[in-house]
Amino acid sequence: MSETRETDSPRDPSQASPAEMTSALFAHLVAQQTNMALTFLGRGPRSDSGQPLRDLEAARVFIDQLEMLEVKTKGNLDKHEQSLLKQSLMALRMAFVEAVNE
């Protein structure tokens, strides 16, 4: 009988393949950019003052960066990465339009 150790877990970063690590880093980058854009659209974490942070120009920069990433990585992403980027961009575009209309 084989004993299961924590290091045998697929969640252990030392057990991840280079492709899995790259995919995780890509997802983290998309999440960071998305969260920053949402913050500047007044939908993310509040500033120290407790007031929503709204800076549409700054939000647009983060959305533009994700759009550039989409163009530059076209055909090089797996289905999960492509879906994550597409869904993030759709949500951000809708949030941006709503913020402009408020």
C-alpha cells in the first residue's frame, strides 16, 4: 500500500509541469488586470477612505492591456486560458459601459 504525502498532491507547485506553471501565471495575470480595472470602475475593493475608486481612464488602460494580450496570444492559448481571457474582457467591457452611463 502506497502512502500519500502532501508533495504528491497535484496542487503542490513543485509537482507542476512548466506548462501548468505558465498557465497558472497567465491566469494570475488576467485576474490581476481584471481586478485593477474593476477597482478603477468603482467595483473592486474600496480605497482607504471607504469611497469607491472611480477613474475611467485608468480602468481603460487595464482593459486595453488585456485586449492587447488577447490579440498577441491568439492561437497560443489553451481552451481554459482563452475562456478566462474572453470572459474577463466581456465582463470588463460591460462594467465599463455601465460606469460610463452612471
